[in-house]
Amino acid sequence: MTEKVVVGPITRANNEGHIELRVEGGKVVDCRSSALFFRGFEMMLEGRDPRDAPYFTERICGICSSAHATAAAFALENLAGVVPPKNGNLLRNLIFGADILQNHVRHFYMLALPDYVRGPERPPFVPRYKHGYRLTPEVEGRFITHYFEAVNISRIAHELVTTLGGKAPFPHGIVAGGATVPPDAAVILDLRAKLSVIARFIKEKMTPDAQIIAESYPEYFRLGRRPQRLLVIGAFPKEPERKTFHWPGGVVENGTMANFKIDPVTEHVRHSYFEDRPGTEPLDAPVPKPRPVKPGAYTWTMAPRYQGKAFEVGPLARLWVLGRYRRGVSAMDRLIARVTECGHLCELMRQWIDELAPDEPVFTRFETPEEGEAYGLTGAMRGALLHYLRLEKGRISRYRIITPSAWNFSPRDDAGRPGPVEEALLGTPIADPKEPIEVGRIVRSFDPCYSCATHIIVRSSS
Ligand code: NFE
């Protein structure tokens, strides 16, 4: 007998998603991952000044705003042929790095942990499933203490963003041409002090906590597995010209690794609420028109593919390419990789603070070109982020965005092949279809962001 199981809305995620499963013989035999609202930022950008693109695209999402600012700034710099000063590059790396720390600490403690730790009998820990938790009350108590400390640590990380970017979320310090805040001695001292508080928490609490979860729920190294297809776009330029990256790009497939290129990237819309067109259209083609009523469609996310295949993006993919974590591709591997990445990021941020030069410039002036096109590429909190910018008469005539959650939460493609989260859920044993705790654990291991995945605020009524 086949049973339909619906988990929706997916809570403890950035905006809402929806997972529909068919369970047969205690296992998932079919799965659909949906994002149920339309956004359309690309359309809002048409006709605007390209210098506004970082500020506009940041509003796609509060949890990864600096990633969008970075990609948009890179796109305009690439088009204008402008190189920021060394300080500009370092400051942007620091704002973005602090925002990633904010995200990862928040994800581990506030979004993922309640899947494994019961917590006290009060909100936000209830309501919750009754079964599937296995930590002792004593260990749970320590986790809950750390949970509340993590709220403060995540706030301190946001303060770092604010010190250099003016506000958080949606910092104004990342612009085409560099950054906006000169790093004087007081700023540098403040950055160092706050970073050391965050780094200590990550080393002494978050890392051992992740280890305890991994040891207590070892079956999650087997659950949430999918084929080894991992994709990374480089992040954190080592130099202002962006030739090499502290987190390099790469494409891993069944044991082989290759450089990431733009040309093999396509977007399929057969199962998305957009006007149909083949998934072979080039990326610089116009944004497809929304079609909220379309047979066979089940999500507002398009399906990005690389060489026609579904690739997973995120901290696990990044650490794999970097050679710092290569255990497996499962729900627990994703969780551990995200925590591990925080430690590495703190080391890099210390180095960037040391390299700041107080009396040197932070911004390179430039003239906005009238015509042209360019990509802005970076790795965001959740993985590969791509912006495409085309200018005509000095205004944006076309803008395309492919976000990490679009990669991970994509629906089936033109050939009917599932997206990464769908792949990860297929075959999962569901102990109790009334309490499918396994689904939340696997889905949250990808750190879902449905805001970015669908990138308007209101579902179209046309
Ligand atoms: Ni809304 Fe985002 C990140 C981007 S999407 S969180 O990270 O881009 O996955």
C-alpha cells in the first residue's frame, strides 16, 4: 500500500517549503520538493541603475544578503573592468565571512538542533514530534544552554557585519568598486575582539556538540545520501583581481574533480510554474514568464543543471573541493561540514583583519558602462551563487540569478530526473508516517532557503 505523506510548511527554514512523499513498504518511493511562492526579483531589476543591484538583490533574503551584494558587485566590476583596492577586497571578504558565521551558528543551533534535541516543554521547542530523540536529560541540558549562547554569538557575528557594512541584514558596505568603511585602529580592534569570542564558541562548544550529534545519530551518515555530484563556485578572492579563491571552485562527480565553468549550466522549467521552454536555452536568455497554472508543475523554483545533471551545493561540496572533509555525502556529513567550515572561516578572517591597511583606500571610482554583459559569481552560505547582468543605455536590461537553494531544492528536470533534495529523500525509511522526523532532518541538512530559491512577495494572480 502506498501512503501519501506531506510535510508542509517545512518549518525552521528560511521561508516556507513543502515536501510531498509517497511511502511504500516503509520507504520513500517518490518525492516532490516545492517552493510555494513567486518572487521575481529579476523582473524588478529591469530598467534600474546597475549600482543599485547589490542593494536590490540583497532583499531577496535576510539570511544571505551579503552574498547577493557580493555577486551583484562582482558582476558590475567585471563588466566595467574595475578592480577594487586591496582593502576593499579584504573588507568585503570580512563582511561576507561574518554573515556566513551568523548563518551557520544559527542554522546548527536554532534550525537543525531541535531535530535531534528535545528541549524544554515550552516554545520554541514545542510543539514537536514525540518520538525519535535519544540524548540523556543531562546532555540535552548542555545543548539547550549552548542554544541560548548561540543566539548571542550569532548576534555578535551580525555586529561584525554592521561594523563594516552599516547594518545587518542588508549591509550597505559591499559595493561595486570595493567597500565603504575605512578600517581605522578602533575598527580593527573591535573586529579582532568580536571574532575571538565567536571563534572560541565554535571551537569549544559548537564543534564538540556536532560530534555528539554525529555519534548519537550515526545512521544519518547513511540517510540523506545521494550520488556524489557536488558543485562549488569559488568564494573569498585572495586578491582584488579575483584570480584565485580561499574557497576554490570545482565540480566533483564520482571521484573525479574538474574546474567549474559557466557554459554547462542550464535551467529547466518543465516542472516549474514558468512558461515552458527547453532546458537547453542559454543562461543569458530572457527570464521565462510566470505561469501559476501549468499542468505537471509543482514549484516556483527552476531546475539548474550542470552538464544536464543535478548537483548539490553547500559547505560539504566546498570542503570536499578544498580537501578538508571527504567522508561521505549524507545528512550528517552536511551538518558536520557546515560546522567544520566555521572553524576554517575564523582562521581566514583573522588573517584578513591582520592584512587590513588603515590609511589605504577602500574604494575604486569608476564610470558605469553604457552597454555590455557579465557574470558575478561567488559561493554563498548555502553554496554556489550566480548573477548575470546585461546593460543597455546604462540601465539593466536583463538580470538572472541562480541561487544555491535553487540547485539543492530544484524539481525534476526536462528528463524527469529529480533534484538533489528529492534524490536524498528517495529510499529513506520512514519509521512512522504520522511523525516523519527523518524528512525534516534530511531536508534541513541542506539549510533550505525558499526565499532565495524562488527569488515578489505575493503569488501572482494572473
Ligand atoms: Ni536565502 Fe541564499 C544562501 C543565496 S539561497 S539564503 O546562502 O543566494 O540558498
